[in-house]
Amino acid sequence: MIVAQGVELRAGARLLVENATFRVGPGQRVGLVGRNGAGKTTLTKVLAGEAQPAAGTVTRSGEIGYLPQDPRGVDLEELARDRVLSARGLDEIITRMRETEGQMASADDETRDKAMARYARLESQFVTRGGYAAESEAATICASLSLPERVLDQPLGTLSGGQRRRVELARILFSDAETLLLDEPTNHLDADSIVWLRDFLKVWSGGLIVISHDVELLEATVNAVFHLDANRSVIDVYNVGWKAYLQARETDEKRRHRERANTEKKAAVLLQQADKMRAKATKAVAAQNMIKRAEKMLGGLEETRQADKVAKLRFPSPAPCGRTPLMASGLSKSYGSLEIFTDVDLAIDKGSRVVVLGLNGAGKTTLLRILGSVEKPDTGQIEAGHGLRIGYYAQEHETLEVDRTVLENMRSAAPDLQDAQVRTVLGSFLFQGDDVHKPAGVLSGGEKTRLALATLVVSGANVLLLDEPTNNLDPASRAEVLDALRRYEGAVVLVTHDEGAVEALNPERVVLLPDGAEDLWNSDYLDLVSLA
């Protein structure tokens, strides 16, 4: 159970939430919603104990399972399977059992006897924590999240960003947590995995707080909604399901609007009367009292919802370039003995639009990283055509320097722009005032997305490499990105699970990984987008 009492959240000097009081107990499945930057990720970090509120208290009982948007600090040498099993401490026991099995085969009687006694103790601990049934449960969860055996046997460092995040999700779902805090859990999941997760959470008996822009997930799973209103710096609590929440919120806004209109009308009458009376000295005090009463009435009103601000996004006018600014030939990539893809050829013509499809782990992100010169291929080469200027959007935001501020990241992306120009662009992406001095590492997923896109806007790129550009975005911001994608005149290579992003791109060609086969785009491929 989690109990929040009088919690205040701030991002620098900016107030996000004040005096929030609520509790989340067993069986309560909460959808945490609000526009990008409203404080959803900050709140979950505080509830998980990974950050402290500016004021107020958070009390936790029972184990908390927390899935952040960008899991960091994991041992990249650790096997994916061991990472999942570590949620219940089984990984260490299994490793010691395997080591002991070797000692049990020793020809030395004393060594063998000690090993057998140790193995019995370890096996008892293993059984106490669920044993072989727990291993089977973990395997089922992993398979449901499209993590096959071959992936589980790999070190985390050899996996794609999407695979690593699915490993973390599997670990959280496998844990003994009584309360789950899930920040955008459907990111990087294919359609089948999303359906499975939806069914899993629908019957979850513990406490749950989920941040998601997947409306179908919220509609199917939550029985309460916490809305972070960025305009009023409050959390509105609705103890109803998703559809009822939408109706209740609309009713609340109509009530606030009606009450405000009535109160403003009454205050206007008082102020008008006071204005007439204060010309007479004998009625000056009464006039002042009327003015104070009107001000008090207006001051006690609840704010009506203002239209949420949305970043105004336009991708750059592409710099002049030759007919084929980017070419690749014979590309292959392996991690250890695991072959990702081999012999991929690609030619990106001026203004062309290409979608890269493939199942999770087929190497889509790796291919974009190689095209963007972030990673080197094992074989093959990249050829830059005349005037090539690449803009790379990474799904894990690796292009951002997390220790540098928002402003410093933008200056690095556009060193020739004057400070006033940089601030103007940042303002259009909703980074204003002290926000520009925040380190990129403390931004929410949606804010990192906005900053990464802002760096593309000033790049003048004529080839955009976009890896899941609509992840972490609220519906209004997503619509803005898709509109910018439609209007962009340069070449685009897109990786996405978002069918709407593909439709906005209106691609000409598709590249299928891991084989690297290329085909003209047709609508039949759209069915593969959410599955890929």
C-alpha cells in the first residue's frame, strides 16, 4: 500500500503538484494521466522512493515493483534470464547450485561431502522461494513479452533497448511486489504482448499505478484515475473506470465554468456598484468593502481547465544534397555468436521515405545506429553522398547528454545559432524560464522526446533516422509530430510500432529485417507494423 499525505512536487522552481493526498491499496488499479511535463514520472519516482517530495510524506508498506521509462544502472554483463530471476533472489541461488554441482563430482571425499551438504541447503532455499515452478512462471512471462530462450541466454549489453526494457518489465511482473508502478509499460511491446499485458493487469490483485498513453490499456485495466492538472498544480482523484472518468471530468469542467461565470457576474455587479459609490466620501468605506468582497469571491474560484499547450513542431527545411545522400552496402552485425542481420544494402534517395520492419530483436534499432554512425557494422560500409546531413532520433534518447542542461544540449546541436534563437526554439517546445537550465537526465520521457526533437529542428538535416519518435507522447503532442512528419521534405528512415506514424510518413519502400529484403510499400505491410 502507498499513502501520500500533503505531497508537493517541483521541477526546479516550477510547482508541479501541491498538497496531494491519496492512497493506493490492494485491488486499486490507477491510471495516472496528464499532459507531458505535468509531473507523472516525477510522482512515480517519489512514490517508489527514488526521489523525495518538496513537501509532504509518502508511506509504503509491502514490496514496490517500479518500472521507470528508461531503466539504467543495470549490469550489462548479466544474463537476461538472471536479471529476471533476480527479482526473487533466485539467480544467485541457481548460480551457487551450479557451482556446487561441479564440486559434488570431486574425487576428494571431504570436498564431495561438503558440496552435497551445501547443495541440500541451497536446494531448500530454492524451493522456499518457489523453486522450479517459479522458473517456469518467469519463462512464461518472458515468452508472453516476446523474450525467447535465445534472448534470455544473452548478456543484457547485447540486447536492443526495447529488449532490455522488456526484460525489466518481466522482472517487475515476476517479482513478489504488492504494488506495481509502471511508467509507459507498452513502449517497445508488439501487439500480442500488449494484449497479454492488458489481460495480466486486468486481474492484478495488488495495487497498481500505470502511466500510459495507450487508451485501450487504460480502458481495460484501471478502476481509478488520477489526473495531474498542470494548469492548477493539483491531482484530481476519480474512483471510477476510464470511460466514467472521461464523463466525470467533462462534468467537473462544466461545473467549474458555470460557477466561475456566475461568480464573475456577481463580482462585476459589486465592483460596478463600488465604482459608483466611492465618488461620495460618505460611502467610500462601503465601496472598499464591496471591492474586497468581490476580490475574495474571485480568489476562491476553482480554475477552469485551460487548453493544454502543445509543442509547435516543424522538422527542418532540408539542406541541399545530391540525388542519393546516404548509401549502405553489405552491412552485417552480430553480438558474440548471435547474428542480428547480414548483407543489408540500402540507398536513401533525396526525399525518399522508408520504413524498417522486423520482429523485436531483428536489428531495426541497430541498423539505424549504424546508418547514423553511432555504431560500427561488422562488415560493409556507409557511403555519404554529396551534402549529407543526418538527424538521428534515438528511442532511448542516447543522443542527449544527460549531465548537461536543456540549453547546453541545444547549443551543442546548433553551435551557430545565437542564444536568443536557441531559446526561441526551446520555447516553442515548451521549455521556458528555468526549465532550460534543468539537466536532461531529470526530464520525463515526454520532455526528453521534446528536447530530442528540438535538436532535430535546428539541425538542417536532409536525412532523418527516426526510432520510435511517438513513444512517451500525449495524444496532442503525438498529433503534432505526425503532422510534422507529413510536411517534412527530406528523406526519412522510420522504425516504429505506431501505425499512425507510418500512415503519416506515406512510405515508398519497406526494408524487412533480418534478411534485409527490400520491397515497394503497400497497405498489406501496415498489418505488420504493430506486430514488428
